[in-house]
Amino acid sequence: MAVAIITGSGGLIGSQAVHHLVHRGFDVVGLENDMRGLLFGPQASTAPTTRRLTDAYRREFRSLDMDIRDSDAVMRLVRKHATELELVVHTAGQPSHDWAASDAQTDFTVNANGTLNLLEAVRHAQPAATFIHMSTNKVYGDRPNNLPLYETDHRLELPTDHEYYAGIPVTMPIDHCLHSLFGASKVAADVMVQEYGRYFDMPTVCFRGGCLTGPAHAGTQLHGFLSYLMKCTVTGQSYTIFGYGGKQVRDNIHAADVVRAFDLFHSRPRAAAVYNLGGGRASNVSVLEAISLCQRIAGRELRYELSDQPRTGDHRWYISDFSDFHRDYQGFELEYGIEDMLREIHDANVERWLQPTVA
């Protein structure tokens, strides 16, 4: 049976990949050490998701408590499965550009060194395996903030005649701008994945994600925009909007749509591919617009406050142009829009969020 290794298998995209690939007939090995719970607290722990996956797929899926920074352990694992290994889906990482500044060494060694360890193991043990890397739009730094945006009542927007109106392409330069330390570690990983593809002719791809979300997203203040916003609306917890009057715009893509893109790439892989992947023009929202939707769906008012201080390197406006992926993999269309995603997040979590906390 074909083997797929998924790093960060308890996270949002990793867990969705487990579901998808198990149903596609793969024997799935997950790497998950619940670093998210360590970084962001028990409310962000991936342990419950890992338990649900192991209970649901007792024969098809097994989860290993492994740190991708352990190069020897990663090499042993990949060599063990080399004969059957067909696919590596790398979603593990330190995900918050805010948190990265508090511990730059952990951020870099997880995001950059961890990716290098996986690439080296795959190169030596099974270089024909498809290597899918979940990158980020933060590789572009804050360069999108130089776009000539104008202000409406509820959002910042780009003129319709601007070359980037349909979204930011992969050709946007990444130099001479502020990335945040997280952005820098992700650039290192992104470029390394490309280099292994070119230098060693390995089938690799970097998907530079916009905001990724879904009902399994364990959102926190520092990471997980829509999930955390809905949680605050449901529970009455106060929400802080950092900068731009809440008019900053993000495109959002459902985890299921992300994983369908993974599957399409694996069906016809190529070396050193790079794609933006997000909601694009079909699925984007400002913070103020998202608050209005959350309140309508939850039937509650959100308590929030505005901070004049934006997050370092944060985007004022980001919409992905993934027309090149459409061109190369025809038939890919988003199945979820903003309201669909928010309703699913609400319905899947509302009872749990409203349960009383045990002291």
C-alpha cells in the first residue's frame, strides 16, 4: 500500500490531509508533537484532533510523537517507509509571526531546519516521492502594504484597473521589505524546497497560503483569524483589532480546498513548483465584515476594541492570485466561501465553546 507521511498531522491542514488521503487509500503516517499547545496554550492543543484521528482510522493511520528538528529520527522514519513512500505533505511549523519574535531560534529551527531535515531524508531515501510544502504569503513581507489602496466604509480595496486587482501573483518581489522573523524562516524553507526541486530534480511544490481555516482550526489571538473571531463572538470574550481600523482584508480558504489542491498536484507533480493558494476574489473579507458575519451567524454581539498599533509586518490587504494553478490544474474551484466557512466553524464548535470550564 502506498504510504503518505504528513507532518503536523494534528493541525488544521494536516488533519484534513489525513482524512483525505486515508479515503484515497493511503497508509498514512502522521508526525505530531503538539508544539502548538506548548506555544499557544492548552486551548490550541492538537492532542484532541490526534485522538479523534487515531480512533477513526485505527488501521489506516498512526501518529508518531516526533519533532522534525530531530534529523536522525526523520531520516530513520523516511528510510523505513522508502519502498512504499509516495507522498510527503509538510504542514508542520511555527505559524505565528507575532510569536516568532519571542523565540527566534525556535521559530527558525522548526520552520527552516525542520524543512531541510525532511528534504534531505526524502532526497536520500525516496527522491521520487512528491514533496508538498505548506508555505505562506508572509514570504512577500509587507510589500503588499505599498499597494495604492483606498478606503471604503468597511474595507481597504485596490482599484479595479490595478494589475494586482485579481490578486497578488507569485512574481511579486520578496526583497527590500519587512518580513517579520516568521516570514524570514518561512522564506528560507520555501526557497530550500524550490532548490531541492531544481538541483535534485525532485517533485516539490510550495503552496503560499493566504488565511487557511476550517472547523478544526484551534484559533488563538496570535493565529487563526476566523476561528478565534467566531470563538470570541460565541463566548463573549473581548476581541482586539490590531491597526487599520479593522478594514484590513484577507482572503480565506477552507482546509478541504487546500488538500484538494495537494491531491491535484500529486496527480501530475513537477519539480520546483510554486503557487499562491487562497480564497482569491471569490472568498475574502475585512475584519469588520467578518465581525458582522460572525454576529449574524452566532446571534450575539461581539465585544471588541480597536488598537492603533498594527502587528509588525502585517498586511493591510492580501488577496491571492492562483490563476497559474487553475491553468496548470484545470478543474480546480473553491467549494467554500467566507460565510460557508464561518457557519461550519460555528456549528462544529459552539457546544464545546459554551461548556463551562472546569477549575
